Amino acid sequence: MHDLVIRGGTLIDGTGCPGTIGDLAIDDGRISGVGGDVGPGRREIDATGLLVTPGFVDVHTHYDGQVSWDSLMEPSIYHGVTTVVMGNCGVGFAPARPDKHEWLIGLMEGVEDIPGTALAEGLTWDWESFPEYLDAIEKRPHALDFAAQVPHGALRGYVMGDRGANHNERPTPEEIREMARLTKEAILAGAVGFSTSRTVNHKTVDGDHTPSYTATSDELWGIAEGLKEAGAGVFEIVGDFPDLEPEFAMVRQMAERSGRPMSVSVAQLNERPEDWRRMLELISEAQADGVALHAQVAPRPVGVIMSLEATFNPFIQNPVFQEAAALPLAERAAALGDPAKRDAFVAGGMIMDPRRLFRLGDPPDYEPGPEESIAALAEAAGQAPEEYALGVLLEGGGTGQIFMPALNYVYGNADHCLEMLQHPHTVPGLGDGGAHVSFISDASFSTYLLTHWARDRAAKKPGTEPIPVETIVKRQAADTAKLVGFLDRGVLAPGMKADVNVIDFDALALEAPEMRYDLPAGGKRLVQKARGYRYTIVSGEVVLEDGEPTGATPGKLVRGAQPAPDTP
């Protein structure tokens, strides 16, 4: 008798092949049978009319601090994710000398908008080296599997001290060799890779560029030697690539010199809206030359969620708003909604273009048309854009939300997102689970892929061909797992890790993000949930049932690449 049998579902196995109806058997945390009638189980789940898929692997998260205090790793657990990879964008908390704790917190707070007060209270700092960090976080219970990368910013600060944050300083050859040695040490201890950032958008809480922003080719190539010596690990890089060809050539050299796979973040930038095409061409050229380069891409416009509770809203410089900003939410909403202040409020204006602002709604709409902008709706209602926008923010007692696309929306649609997703050398990523907690909620990307691209967009945008469910599952399970060297998951096959979703596809839907105040020290964060995940299973244990965590904590630290199991 099997430990668990999922009976009669449509098996979407992660290979991209068409789904088939059958059973799935699980024993000792592994899949032991797929298809047909596998026999009885001690526990059985009726999956009639439901999809049965591998658990999703999210390769771009920032749970580096949250993993210290949160066993659930919200909000990823609500979106079918069973494995998360953290330590992206060159920020994290190891290696860490005792005198650098505050600096690392400020770096993470600035780059990823995780409240410093929450990090200061939640981090235990019972580590210094990266191997010690892995040992420390491995001891804590977790619902999901998790893996960590070596962050360039922390590594620089550890080796160079205060000079590591000074962009006029360069590491000595000895310091570069030490970075390479520490990277190798971390990889051999179980880090899955190394990450760095070269974007102007990543700054410390004091407004300084992230430490790796101006790292030279000597430094990057030296660290690449560390991965080469380790013979394992992957690279993750986010950058602006303002001088595209030479910058990409330097990055490509990291992959060539190390012999290790690399993923580069690719998105449509407002100031250079067609550069992403050339990026994908360069990645394809590298692939043709045998260099393992991929792009991480987002499945929707990446934007800011604004509300009266969030970090940003269109009125942060409006004098009427500033008078009420320190009030509790209910009093703030009452003060801003006072008709006697309406003229002064409108006169105070807003700092954002109302043509680029949209009501997020419930269910949230991440691909609105120009006719749905605040500017268009205000004109139709005979109101000033400021008045209309305020009305949206005052909805729900002051919890209304406005969405401002910042990337991937230059032309007012997401056609290019579809093109990126269908490129042979891309994987879905950039969800930033655990980060930008008060104004972005993109850890829901996996759910959006299934709902928008496999089901809903064809109805909203006639002429759009849906992406097959089988393709999407492969992309965010098998393909993302393979990117980071995890060959033991992402596919429903005998011997593979029993990470599984049972999904009511017709009912699958995103809920509106909700602001919570449950971080350490009362810090606030957006949490977005979903309906339609009937069961999420990690290593054969149900961790989510009908959208709610069960309390089970089978999640483990994934140390390094995981080879494919021998088929029983």
C-alpha cells in the first residue's frame, strides 16, 4: 500500500507532453507510480477533474532573511511553489563579519524594500561564513524547500571591509583571489550559485549604488574562477546593460571562463524598449557557441502597487496628503476624504502621469488597456484625475490600490511578455518573493502564468493563442529546476521528488494583494493569495490544502545541484 495516492487527475507531468488521466503514487517522499491504476494508498486524494502537476521551482526570490523566522515562506506557498532559490541580485546576509550586520541590513532594505527594523529583529546572526549560514537556516523548520546563492555585495563587504562599498576603490589581486576562494568554499558547502547586480536601480538605504554596481571585469572573472574550481554552481546577474554589446561580452566571459550556466534578467525598459530583443539575440548566439546562457523574464508588466498604506502613492508630495500621512489608516482616509479639503487636494496635484495609472481591482488586472487608465476614467466621469485617483485609494476604507507598470508596458500591452516567454532560451523568473514587500507582489507569477496565458488572455485579447498548460508547467517546473541544477524535481516520474500540485484549473484565480503588519517589529508587507490550489505537496506531505497551510514542515535546504534519481 502506498503512502499517498492522487487518484484520477489529469497528469501534466512537466515534460511538455499532453496530459493524461491516471493516478500518482507516492512513497517515502518520492514518486513511485505514474499513470493508470497504481493501487491503494494509506491516504487518497480524489483529483477527478483536476490538474496534477509537479511543484513549481521559483529561481528568483529574496527570502534570505525571512527564512530565519518564517516557516511558510509566504507568499510563495500560496502559488504552487515547492522550491525557492534565494540570494539573488547580489544581496544577502553571508558571509558577514559582526561589524557588517547593520550595513548588510541597510543594503537589503534599500535594494529589496524589506524593512530594516524587521530584519534587525528577525535575523539571528548565528553565522559568519557562508557555510555557517547554510547550517543555521537548515536547522529551522520550513514548509518549502529552499536554496541559497552567494551574494556579491556581502562577499565584497566581507573581503574588502568598508572599501567594498566605495565605488572609487578596486579590490587588490589578493582580495579577488580571496573572493574566489570564499565562493568556491560556499559552493562546495552547498550554495547553488553566485549572484551580482549591475543596475542603477539597486541602492542601499542611504541611496548609494549597490557594491557590485561598478565591479570590474577582473573582479567578475576572478570570481568565475572560483566556480570553475568548484566545478559546480550557477551565475545570476541583473543589470541595465546601458552599453549593451561590451557589457554583455564581459558577462558572457564569466560563463565561458567558469564553464558554468548563467541567467541574466531581461525586461523591456521604458528608455530602451527594444534592447531586450538584442539581449535575447546575444543569448542565442552564446547558446549556439555552447555557452549555457539563459534569460530570466517576467510573465507580466512589472509595476508598483500604490495605496494609502504602501511605500508609494501618487500623492506623496501633495501637501494635504503629507498632513495626514502620519495618522492611522482610518483617520488618514477620513482626513483625505473630507469634502472641505477636496479643492486643496486636487490643487496639490500628484507626481505620476495618470495615463500610466490603473485601478488594480479584485481580481487584479495586470494588463489594462489605455481606456482603463485613471486619466481616461476621470475624463469619462467628469472629474480631475487627482480626484478620481483619490477615490480609488479611498475604496475599502482606504485600502484601494493603484497599479503603475514600470517595466514591460511601453506599448500598453504585454505582447512582448508573451514573446519573451516563448523564446527557447528563457525561463520564468524575477518574482522577487519576500522582497519589495510594501509595493510589489510578484511572487504570484506562477499563478498568473496559468491563469492569464493559458486561459484568460485569449478571451480578453481576441487573436491571442493560449500557451498550452503543458508548456507553462514545464517552463516553471522542469525548466526552472534544470536552470539551477535540480534534476530530481520538476517532473512527475518514478524516483523523482514528490513535490506535487493538485489544481482546480477552472477555479484558479489571483486574489488582490493584502497589506499585513506581521513582519518582525510589526513591519508591513503585501501578501497575495490564490484560489484553486486544492493541494500542494512537498516530499509527499501536504503543506497547503484548499489555499491554507496545513502546518506541515517537510521543507529542506537544497545543497547544490541535485542529480536525477535512478528510475526504480
